[in-house]
Amino acid sequence: MPVTASGIKYDRAGDPGRPSVLLVHAGVADRRMWDPQWPALAAGFDVVRPDLRGFGDSAAAPEGALDHVADLLALLDGLGVDRCHVVGSSFGAGVAVELALTAADRVASLLLAPPGGSLLAAMTPDLRAFVDAESAALDVGDLDAAVEANVDAWVVGADRDRADADPAVAAAVRRMQRRAFEVGEALGEPEEVELDPPALDRLGEVRAPTLVVVGRHDLDTSRDAADRVARGIPGARRVDWPDVAHLPSMEQPARFTDLLLDWLAEHRA
């Protein structure tokens, strides 16, 4: 498995001579969430998917403050990728927008499915319920309960029962979220670099073509973020899917792959 000098594990596939696509995973996941899209992207693009530091196989502590954008830029530099399309899910979407604000010339387009992480602005009641449930579980060292709180919030979502959620998606998120808890515990709580001013205050500066995808069963905070991002980024387009929650690329992988390939074809130049 390839790894950068600072310890970021990643996969790369496809032809390096073709347009590059960078996939940035959600905070409840790692690079494995992109498995359904990987073959189709590798067939037509140079595609890279890292584990952000603290997730999956990227368990190395940072030398200084934790800086996901710097890690991604170092990865792209090491691979000789000058410019790429960036696809971000949830937390990864926040990192993607911060990357576009930090190094605008490196980002050809953004697909945010859905906005999350640093793009969340509202502590909605459903988000508060999740935070309280996860925190209560972690306070007593109950990783199983903490994982299930994440499944309920981000896989089942709003206005659905567990029976409505895809069991395979729930199982995959359980594996990836548990791994994130284990790696995070080993890393401790390093200082994190924060964009200043924050991304939400600078959406008007984003120049990359942007597509926002959000599910009707997502939490209110994510839908609020989608509203803010779609309004704030000049020319941004928004797609609402009525039958998914927080992880459209995992719940509807074939449909998402088609959407992504269409988006990349539109902005291939």
C-alpha cells in the first residue's frame, strides 16, 4: 500500500496521463467508502483515494498540528498531480472546500456529497441528539454504542427506521467508524489547523465549478449546510435525492457513479 513521507496511506489507479480525481472520504468512513466508484473511475481517469490522517490506515501522528489540507497537497505534489477534480463526502467535503480555498489552482471542480465537517453551521436538534449519544457512549468507553449512534445518525438518518437502511451500508460504516475510533484514540488529541477565516465565511471565493448532493433523509444540519453552500459558492448547482440519508455514494452507488461521471465529463477540459 503506497504511503506518503508523512504517513498518509492511499490508493492510486488509472492512467496518470488522464485527468485526475481525488476522493476524500466522510468522517464516518475511510477510503474504502469509494469501492463502488473505483473501477469506473480507474477506467477513465487518474484516481487517488487517501485515508485522511486519523482514519483507516493513516494512523501516523502528525509532526506538528494536524492539517488535512497540507497532507492532501503533499500527496498531490508527491504524485505529480498539478490539478484535480475533488469529490468530498461530509467531513471530506469540508476538507475539499478548504483545499479549493487554499490552493485554487489545484482544484478543477468540486462535488460535495453532502457538505459536512467545517461546512456545518447549525447545531440542530437532531445533531445535538447524535452528539449527546456518541459522547455518552465514549465517556464510558462503550465503542459499540458510539458506533451505533453514528449508524443511527448518518446511515439511518431522519424519518426512517433501521429497517429502511441498507444493511450492507450499515455494516460497512460500522467497520470504518470503529477503525476511526481506534486510530483516533491512538493519536490522542493533536492540535488541528483551522482555516482562518473559516470556509463558511469564504464560500464566495470558491471559483471551482461545484455540485452539491444532499439526501432528504439527512440530518437538518446537513441540509442547512447544503443550502448555505449552494447559495454561497458562485454558480453552484444542487441535486436533492429523495431516497437517501447522509451517504448517497454508498446508498445509491450506481446512480452516484453515473452522476459523478457525467459531472466529470462536463468539466473534463
